[in-house]
Amino acid sequence: MNRSLHVHQPFAPIAALLVNALIWGLSWYPFRHLDSLGLHSLWTTVWIYAFAALLIGARYPSAIARVLGSRWLLLLALASGLTNAFFNWGVTVGEVVRVVLLFYLMPVWAVLLARWLLDEPIGAGAVLRVLLAVAGASIVLWQPGETFPLPRSLPDWLGLAGGAAFALTNVLLRRQAADPAQARAMAMFAGGVLVPGTLASVLALSPATAALVGGPTFSAGIAIVATLTAVLFLVANLSLQYGAARLPTSVTAVVMLSEVPFAALSAVVIGGEQLSARTLAGGAMIVAASALAAFSKPPRTQD
């Protein structure tokens, strides 16, 4: 019998997804390095996605017109841009593990957004996942002496907002599945340029926040590191597209969760961060909620 063919997934697509997760899990390091050289993570994000957007635009010029002619693809560009702006900024200035875990509160946002944009009913399983994720986040965020756990720092808010934007990105990708892949990719890459660039410009020009972001700084060292990082992110995106196109969605979602241990281990080994028992316990609950969401079936809509 060939039952094993139905149980075991092909190695190459899984390996490709692991490459994507590894690059994202380690992405905090080049962002911090470039930040130490004077290039804020928002400007680094612009550099990275401008590289990819130019390549996609040169190869598929019709994708640009497709994006400009669709309000939903423009919304996808906004959501993708916010995802990258918030996540990249968060892991640059905050504790990597906390930001990544708060980012992966996606089951909470995905349930609400799918109800709003896809008209998916909220079933008992979805409620359970939301409660599990919220409980995990509460454990991660709680501090001694607090009566109610709330984000109290910019990185925590960036992690939460980035996860909400990422959930919106995923829901919009599902909604616009009929659009050409290159148009969706163009929307996401263009959003990764325009949204962080606009946010950085506004913050840099405001006297109250100019010191927080600052204008773009360039040097030979910055150009080399930023371009290499852009190439790595392009490899990550291509790896994701290759793997996700050849595996069930549930498998893709679970393999992508490997970004969490990649980020945690690298933050401990390279960044010298400490993992408390509370963070580990809350993180396990958040990851479990995401894993349950990956294997869940959407509830049937009523006729």
C-alpha cells in the first residue's frame, strides 16, 4: 500500500518554507545592525521592498495597472506595508521573542476580520482559539503589581499591530485569490515601499518624532548590508511561494510557525535575551492557538 504517500509531505516544499521561516526568524539581526549604522528599520524596509518591487514591475508591468485598478489590492498593499513596518520596527527596538509572540496573535484578528470581510461565521472552535491566544498574550504581557496586562512599550504595540495587519493581509489574499499571483505580489511589495516610506517621512519631518526615526542615511557599508538583506528577503518570498503552492494550507501554516523558535533561539544565542518561564508558557499557548487555527476547517455559512 502507498499510504505513506498520503501521510508524508514532499521534502522540497517543506524545506523551502523552513528557509522562509529561518530568514524571517533571523531578520531582526540585520535590521538592528543597520539601525546601529544609522539607517532606521523603516528606511531599511523601503530599501528591501523597493528592490523586489522593481524586479516584479520590470517582469510584469501589467501587474502595476492591475493593482491601481483594484481597491482590494490597494488595501492589500496597505495591510502588507503596515505588517512589515510594524514588525521590522518592533524586532529592531524591542525584545525579539515578545514582539514575535505578540505578532502571532493572528488567530484573534483573523477570526474577526474573516467575519467582516469573508462573512465567515464564528464557531466554537474559533472562540476557543481566541481565548487560548488571549490568555497566552496576557501571561506574556503581565508584570508583577499590575491588575490587567496591557502593552506598555512601543515594541509591544508594534508587535500587536503588526500581527493584526498580517491577519488582514492573509484574509485579503484569500479574498483576492482569483487575481494573478504577480498582481498580489506587486501589491505586497509596493506596500512594503510606500507605507513604511510614508510613515518614516512623516515621523522624520515632525519635530516631536524626528529623533525617533531620522532621515535616511547612506554609506557603502549600509548599501552592501541593505542590498544583501533585500536579496535574502526575495529568497524568502520565493521560497514561501514555492512551498505554499505545493502543500496544504494547514501544513504551510504550521511549518511557518517555526519562525518562532528560530527567532527565540537566535535572540538568546546572538542577542543575549533571557527567556522567562512566563514567556515560555504564554508563548506555548499562542503558538498552540495558531497551530489549531491552521488545522481548523472554516464553519459552513448558512444559506
